[in-house]
Amino acid sequence: MGFKEALNSLLGTTTLPGASLEKLFSISAASITMQAELDLKPSSSAGVCFKPIESQQYEAARKDIEELLTYSNKETGSTFRLETDEFRFIWVILKDPDFDDLVAGVHLVSQTFIEKGFGAYLLCAIFRFGNGQPVYWVYNFKQGLYYPFIPAPGKTRDSATEFRIRSLLERELPIEKDVGLWYPLWGIPL
């Protein structure tokens, strides 16, 4: 651990290695390509998943996020809910018919977590697309990269379609090249 990382750790601030939250916004342009080329429409919901945190500081951060989302939602018409999945991971689920507002909401939640010193707890953001079978784009906060996830029956995945979609969008999205890091996410609450 370097001096800067040690200092950040002592002061309670964290950064995400290699991640730039501005990369989140690249999904907006990619959504246009997915609609035009693959007839994959963006869903009206998106989510941010993070590890459970046991501290009073987290409760303050959660309250800040809820207040920010409530205020933001008055302007955008978005709604949100907090949900805990079967693995005890916490999800902030946002709903809005305007995809750009969803992306902005995901950015707002993520930025707030980072500013409150909980960036290391952020796992991923999920954007759902489809016209029947769900197609998820997963943004891995630790890597600052996207990857596709297409669940299939029996807790399998449609890898062939994932690779096809990746090849279509690799110029528009920062995509994880190491497919070993394309983790399946079962039970996404979107």
C-alpha cells in the first residue's frame, strides 16, 4: 500500500482503482446503437449494488442518498427503492422512463457513496435492455469497465450473444477484455 492509499484509508476516504464514474455515461450512446442494430430497448429501471456496511457512517450516507434521490426525483420523475438480495447485497433500484435520467441517477448514487468514503463497497451498476430475454450491461466499479450478462434457463448464460453484443459495442463502451471477469449475477432485482 502506497502513502496516498494509506492516508486515504486513515482518513476514511476511498477511491476505486482504475474507475472513472464518467465512463458510466457511455451506456447512453451505446443504448442508441443497441436499439438501432439489435432492437434492444433500454428498460425503465437500473440498479447499483454494494456490499453491506455495518456502521453509523453508512446510515448517514444512506440517508444522504435517499434525500438526494428524493430531491432529484422531484425534477426527473424517477422513483427508487432499496432492496437486499438473497446474498445480503444491497441494491438501489431506480425507475424512470427516460434512460438518460436513469444513468444520471446511477452516477449520483455512486458519486455519493464515494464522497462519503464508501467507494470500496460499490460492486456494480446494472442496466437492463431487451425485447423479451433480458440483456444486462454490468459496470464493474473496481475495474471501471462494462461487460454483458445474458442469463439463460438453468443458471446458464448465453455466451454467444454476449460475445456478439460485445463486438458490436466495443468502440462505444469501455468493455472488460478479460472474460474471466464477466461475473454472472443471478437474481438481479430489475
